[in-house]
Amino acid sequence: MSPEKNFTFLVSRTDAIGDVVLTLPVCGRLKQLFPGCRVVLIGRTYTAPVAAACPWVDDFLNLDELLKQSETAQVEALRAYEAAAIIHVFPNKTLARLAQKAKIPLRIGTRNRWQHWLTCNRLVALSRRHSPLHESQLNHKLLQPLGDTSEPSLTEIAHLVRLQATETLLPQFQQLLQKRQPGQLNVILHPRSRGSAREWGLDNFAQLARLLHRAGHRVFITGTAAEGEELAPWLQENAAFLAADLTGQLSLPQFISFIAAADGLVAGSTGPLHLAAALGRYALGLYPPIRPMHPGRWAPLGEHAEFMVFDKPNCDDCRQQPAACTCIRAIEAAAVAARVAAWVPLPVE
């Protein structure tokens, strides 16, 4: 493909928020390879605000809304983009079939998905489960059919993980973040993962909240409304150490704005962790050493992103009982608090 032509590319990542964030470098790299190109991200309803916050994404195609239409309308909707290529970063057999019917010229998928053999015309040899590469590096390999055979380092890719808040933070949340003493940090703790990652444990998060509070920092708890109900006794028990309980109070655009206005966030391998990293805030991820969920595959990427993992070759003992993962729980709250204490308050852009 000639880099001079203004192509439109469809990038499909129809799963969770963290996965979408780690697909942003694909969008950014397309902008580098084809200056002036148009990048359309295909995702689910709840990830639309992430697409809106990414400077590399020009438009968003909501798969949930698309699938409500007749198949003829679905095909026409895809055809209307006049896309040069669709990149199936996350396999979706329905979308792959629609892209084929829409006769998108280049349809890129992985060789190890049988449906891609039937619907794609450019196949990339890519096995994620046992690869030593980071998720973002694996995503990058799907650009090979477009002429990009480079193997960028995580540092290079991290420069393409970028989000910018799209909404002004509401006054009631701005007021919560006002600092009252020099060196004070506004720290978000996101204790739950909605089943997407191993959890550090409420006891550890409670101890961390106490330590941060005693050090003079301000602690905010975030999560969904359902998680807030589940955490109600824990939140009440630890209320004295919290600046605010924000569970269920923030829409995703407001959550992005709140993270962007705070100093940093501590969480497991979750969407909020990757959002914080992409927003240029401190993002401290807590991980187990077990593959494929270890930080080598899923670490947050950003200027101030980091992680902690228990020093053990692999926690296979926990594979059969994920909820009782002793390896991630072995990360000491005091060590996490010490890492946070090294943060320098960040300016709000």
C-alpha cells in the first residue's frame, strides 16, 4: 500500500476496556504508516468512550448497534466506510463474515482461528497463549500484511498508548480532588476486577488505604454500582481512611476525567489500570506470576506505569482455585504503599 493515499482502516477489538486500550498502538501505528488515513475502531457499547478519548481513532462503529440491524443493513454499513482493510485484532466470526460479504479488500486475521480461513484473505501466524510477547506486541503483528514487519519494543509501543479526557470533570468530583497539603497524593484504589483478573484481596486493599491515609494521602474507591453494593460492609468499615466512595457514581467518560485529574491508581490487571497508564497517570498494577496473566503479557503501558508481582517462578498451585490465588495476595501492602509514596504529585493537564 502506498503511504500517500488516504485509506480507511477498520480495527476490530470487541472485548473489554483493557484489551481495547492495548489495541490503541495499532491505531497509532496506522497513522504513522499511512499519514492522513482514517481509523475506525469497532467495539462494544461500553468501550465507545475509550475510542472517543484516543487521538488516533477518527470514528467508532458500535457492534452492539450494528447487530440490531438486518444483515443487509449490516453489510451496507460496513461497505459505506469504503475501507481498504479490516484488522480483526479480536476474532468475531459474525463480523468476519460481514466484512467478507461487504467485500473489504484486505481482511486480516490470525491463522489459528478456523473461521478466518473462510472469511479473511490475509492470515498472520499468531499464537497468543504461549507467546513471551506483551499483548500490545502481539496485536502489532497483525500489521504485517500492510507491510509493517517491525518488532517494536514495549518502550516504543508505550508512546502510542495515549488517551485524553473528553469531558470536563463535574464540580462535585473536582472538589474531592482538591489537595490540602504539600506532597499530598490523590490515589484511586480499584479493588475489584469483575472476574477479569486475579484479585489482591479486600484485606490488602484495606491495609493499603490505612497506610496511605496515615501518610497524609487521599484515597478514593472506585467500581461499578454492583461492586459498591457488594463492598458496602467493607466500605463502611474503612470509611475513616477514605476520602470518598465513588462506586457507581461515575460514567465512563467521567471516570476517565477523574483518573486524569488524580495522581494515580492501584489495581489488578483491569481496564481502569490500563486507562490510568494511557492517561499518563501513575498506574501500579498488582499481578500473579502465572501465565498467561502475568505482567509480561498484560503490564500497563505508559510514562508512569509500573507493576508488582510476587517473586515466584509460577503460581500453578493457584491455577485450579483462582479466587484463592495466594501468590498475588502475598504482595505486601506495606511494599505497595512504599511504591506509591515514591510518586511525585502530577500536574493536571
